[in-house]
Amino acid sequence: MIHKSQSCNARVGKIETVHGCFDTPVFMPVGTQGSVKAVSPDDLLEADVKIILANTYHLYLRPGHKVIKKLGGLHRFMNWYGPILTDSGGFQVYSLSRLRSISEKGVTFQSHIDGSKHFIGPEESMEIQKALGADIVMAFDECAPFPADYEYVLNSVKLTTLWSRRCIENKTNDHQALFGIVQGGMYSDLREMSAKDLVAMNFDGYALGGLSVGEDTETRLRVINETKDFLPYHKPVYLMGVGTPADLIEAVMLGVDMFDCVMPTRNARNGTLFTRKGKLTIKNSRYIDDKRPIDESCRCYTCSNYSRAYLRHLFMAKEILAYRLNTIHNIYYYTHLMDEIRQSILEDNFADYRKKFYELQNKEVS
């Protein structure tokens, strides 16, 4: 059952998997190589994380999907027994490979690790994700660069449609949900074409790919808004690789249900922490003797036990603990931001919540 906001397209839903169910809108921390950087599964559970993302491309290259399958699948391998989503590998082939050659069969590419030659097509992507055993798997797609001319993106859409059909034909395990990925760059008609092609295949859910690749926010929101209208209302919509807290709020308002991004974990390792009043840069000298937690309204493990002064000391000394404590806080912030968003939708005051969010974010963190 879906509860929709009275003032916009924001909505609350529920997704069920064999490893548990979770409410949407939801944010998925990124565990690229079978690990959310700097934190343990217990840290994630304490932060109330419901689902994480792992990376097909990276796990295929190292340690190998066959190794992970032999050891009982990804859940057992990483000791995380909640839901897992694996991406298709298409974006990493596009963004990380030193050399690549694209054909209707798939993509031949060089490993970013050692330069070795590999091939992944739709069948191989499905085989890898089947071996990993994720709860939600993504169809193999071709992510066009930005900017790209119309003919290139048109061909990208055609390839994505072709490959998506082959992913359907090589369906994963019965317990695995399969999502299609809408491409089309920033071209409205190509987004419509891609969405309609995929909807005709009846995927379990739909992702918006090829965004957060350098376009401005206004363009991204336009593409989301236009594309969303062509997707079935009763199926989840996943915006890949986005983004800031404000990005999440704006996309939720348009009807997006699922998100992932490396931002909370990467920023944590760089010493940038999220608070209700905006970002806090922990290395700033003003915090050298600051007894306060990162955010006095936060109940995460880090804020419940440590001062800004201590966190600054750890970060300046390059202590490993700094990365763990900072990451715990940022993940908790994102998780509970989504909790608040869901609650505001259920109470039909999302518009007020959004307004108050921006009022607070415009204040400087002292």
C-alpha cells in the first residue's frame, strides 16, 4: 500500500525481500566491495540502516563472484543479513575502465586494477548477480557520458533496451527482484522512449540512470519529473548515485523512492559532517576545545559519546578511528533524514518539513 502526500508526489511505500522488508523513501549506504567503508555491519544496524548497495563490477574483479558464491553468497560473505541491492556494473565499466569497446553483445574492457581484459554483457551481469545472491539486482545498461550528442544517446537507449530484454530472458534467482534502468541522457524524448521500452518488459522496479554525471540540478530535476510520469505508480523508482540531503528531498517530492550515494561515507573520511544546520568541517581550528557533539540533536553513537574537540584531534592525527566515528554519524544522519521525511509524508506535512529543512540549512554551523 502506498501513502501519497496531499501536496506533491512524495510517497511512502514498503518493499519486501527474503532478507527483510523496508519502508521507502530509503537511502542505501554504498558498500562497493562488500563493505561500507570504515564501519561494520553492527555499526550499520545501530544506525538503523535497512538496505545497502554492493558493486557488481568490483566484486566480479575481486575476489570474484564464483568465490563469493562458494562461500555462501554475499550476505554470508560480508556478515550482513539485511537486504542488499547490487548494481549491474554498467556505470563502472563506463567510468573506471581504461579502455572499452561496446557492441550489441556487451562491453569488452580493461580492469582498473591491473589492466587485464574482461567482457561483461547482459548474460554475464545476470550470472554475476545471481552468484552474489543480492535481493534486488539491476539490468545491464549503457550509461552515456555527459555531455553527449543526440545520436550517441539514442544508440545508448537502444543498447540499454536490447540488453534489458536479454536480462529478462536470463532471469536471476526467483527471490531476486530485477529492476530496469532508464537511460536517455538529458533528452526528454529519449527518456520517454527508454521508459516506455522498459515498462513494456514489466520489471519489478525502475531506476533512473545516467544522472549526477555533471548536469546542473535544474536539469536533473526536470529529467526526473518528466521520466517519472512514464513509470508505473505501483512500482518503486530508484534514483542512482544521488546525492546531497537537498537532492534527496527534492527527488522525494517528485516521487522517487530509493537512493544511493557515496557522499555520506566519502565526506566523512574527508572530515565533512552533516548536521541539521548544514555541513561541519571538523578540521577547523574553532573546534580544538569544543566540548559539544557534532549535532546536539543527534542520537548516533558518535554524538552520544564524543566531542567535536576529540573528533578534530583524531582527524588531524590521521587516526583510523576518526573515519569510523565520522562515518557512523553521517550514515545515521542520512538514515534518520529519511525517517523524518517518511513521517512527514504520513502526517501530510511534507511541504512544511521541506521548508523547515531549508530554513535550518541556511544557517551557518557554529
